[in-house]
Amino acid sequence: MADKPWVAFYWCASCGGCEEAVVDIAEKILDVVEAVNIGFWPVALDFKREDVESRPDGFFVASFVNGAVRTSEQEEMVKLLRKKSRLIFAFGSCSHLGGIPGLANLYSREEIFDYVYRKSPSTENPGETLPAENSRENGNELHLPEFYDRVYSLDQVIPVDYYIPGCAPPPDIVMNALEALLEGKLPDKGAVLSPNKALCSTCPLNETKPEKLLIRELKRPHEFQADPEKCFLTQGLLCMGPATRTGCGERCIRAGMPCRGCFGPLDNALDQGLSMLSALASILDFTPQEKEELERVLGACPDPAGTLYRFSLPSSILKGKRRL
Amino acid sequence: MHEPKIIAFFCNWCTYTAADLAGVSRMSYAPNVRIIRVMCSGRVDPELVIKAFDLGADGVLIGGCHPGDCHYQNGNHKTLRRYILLKRLLSQMGIEPERLRLEWISASEGEKVRRVCNEFTEQIRGLGPLRREVKNGG
């Protein structure tokens, strides 16, 4: 036990799917446990903060952190893990790019609290109680972590060494990362551990894509029965394939759904949403004289920010909505 | 008074040549516009526009050839489609869509460069400075 390397797993603003993804490596997890000691994994085993604090700096060979950073507690924990770990792996879309929770960057903290604790139809809160960092209840002082005004990807809070992409990362991507770590075959720091190619290049429907892809209409997946064996873009469905990194095994495509972009942008793209916007502008077959017609067709995409930045808003150039 | 910063991407074949013409004709116009020459308005990647806003531009102006006159046949058609998409995105991102403007200006329209730069500068002045990113925690 003594000479096996120690690893840690932690979660921040996430759904728990990434924790599932660790278990999804199935029986291979036994090989992993054979090779490492798990020194911190609060979701699965009984660990406390002290189990990290009491360790010397650089004790863990690697920490796998999933989830975006939204609260002061999460910030504190990832800073602690950074100190105690030689390598930090951002695990999954939320920690890599900000993820779905990152869409909250379209709203301020006040707007979120107002909706969640006052206006949402399922909320009953007659006293209009809002979470407060400090409060008193029956003579006891209560403290809650600060809820920041925006969501951060992990590398906006601490330096990150490697990224394991995906919502959630598929088992082979997780296993490859673990094997590379254990065999000392990791690439240069800063790498996203998935091929730097667009999803379209590995898509099973790629051969059904015409030489020159042009579309005259946009559709939404619930509006019609898409042909699961034909390139979704040619059918007018907004598929993020052209702007998204591959490596996912085309799970969504094989299940009859267009790509939503969870693997994030390719290495040379600054901003996944804008890459897709640019790709879309190139294939929408409208002349300048047909401007009104184009505006009408774009009505089928009522939420461009939510669609183009479904997983990557906090790590985009603008990072979220500009507010006063 | 707030002096707006405006980044202008002008295409080499039409609008930039028109700006040159405005210059040699000794026309004067708002000094707020910083012109960047690109080979085609179709080369103006949305990333360039958003990056300009992010780095402190209060307005972004794109100038290209009139439809049908593009040196590369239809580069400006793509520009227009990107511009329409970008405007929709900008309003969701809390940036007034009016801060982005697209104009077709041919090589002979030096006067139009002067008018558009002046008009746009006044319009952006009216909108005031672009909201800066909120920094908090993290």
C-alpha cells in the first residue's frame, strides 16, 4: 500500500454524472484500485476535508475534479487539492468548460435567487427567505458558502494540467487517461485527452453529407422524425459536430440525436459557440436579397446562446452575459 | 465625455480603398474609428468581433463590397449571414446589437466612409461605454 500512488476525486457544481463515469469503467476499476490508493472521494467513501489537509503538499499524484466552480467552498476545496496534488485533471464538461451549470452566466446571482426562491411556480416561500452567508437560528450562528455572481471553469480558478472532456466522459476516455497517468505516458501539460479532430471527421453519418452542404431550413429535434441514418445538418438540425472535438464514440449520433457539443472546441478554436456560428453561417443557403427569409428561418433557433454554448459559456470569450 | 472606441474591419478591395479615397480627398471624420484591413469582409471571423468587444471596443463596424461586387464572388454573402446570427447572439449576451454594424461601401464611396464613421461614432456615444465583465470571487 505504501508505494502505490495516491489519487483524489472531488466534485463541485455538477450533477453527479461524472462520478457515475468513474464507476462506468466497470470491472477495470478493480485494476485501478490495484494500482492506486484512493485518498479522497467524498461521493463514494467516507472522507473528510482533514483527509486532504493532513497530507503533505504534492501528496496526491493526481486529483480528478469534476463540476464547475460557483461557491467559495468549491474554490477553497479546489485550491486545497491543487496544493496537495502534483497533477490536476479537469474531469468532464463542467470542470473543463463550465458545462450546463455555466449557462447560469446568462443571469445574475440576484435574478437566480429571485426566480428560484420567489417566482418559480413550484416555490412556496411565504417569508421570502433567501440563502444568507451568515444567519442566526435559535441562538446558533449559521454559515453558508458565498454564492458567486458567476460560474467558473476549473482552470479559471486553479492551474489545470489535463482535461478529460465529455458530459459525462465515456469509459474509454477515462481509462485511457488513467492508463496514461499510471504508465507515465501523458502528453504535454494543458492537453485535452481526446483526439484533436472535429466530430464530423469520425461521424458514422459523414458519408451521407453532400460534398457541398447547404441548407434552407432549420428544424428542432422534437418537431419531426429525423432520419437517424442521414447527416443531421443536411436535415436542418443544428448539430454541433463541425465545432466539437471527437472522441466521444458519437454516442448521441448513434442514438439518433445531433451533437450538443459536450467535448468542447478543438485546440485552435478560441470559442466553440462562435466556431459553430461561423460554420452555420457558411451552410445557410440564403443570398443577401433573402435576408427576411433567413431571419424567419433562424426563428427555429430561439436560444442561440443556449444552443451554441450549451457546455462552454464560462470558458467562451465573453464568459457570460454582460451586466451593469 | 466618453470617447467611444470603435474597431472597423474593412475589406481590402472596396471599403478600405474607399477609406483611402476619403483620406486622399482630405475628408475628415471621427477619429474614434480604428481601421483594420482584411482581405475580405468574409474573413471577419465572429471570434474577431467578440474579441474586439472583450478587449474594450464599444462598437464594431464591418465594411465590405456591395452584394455582387465581392472580389471573391460571395464572401460578403457569408458576412451578412454571420452578422445576422451574431446580432441575435449579442442581444442575449447583454451587448446591444446596435454596437455591431455592417455596411456595403464600394471603392468609390469615400464620402460614405466619412458619413458611416461619423454616424456610427455618434450612435455608440449615445449608447455609452460597453459594460465591462463583472469580476467577483474565483
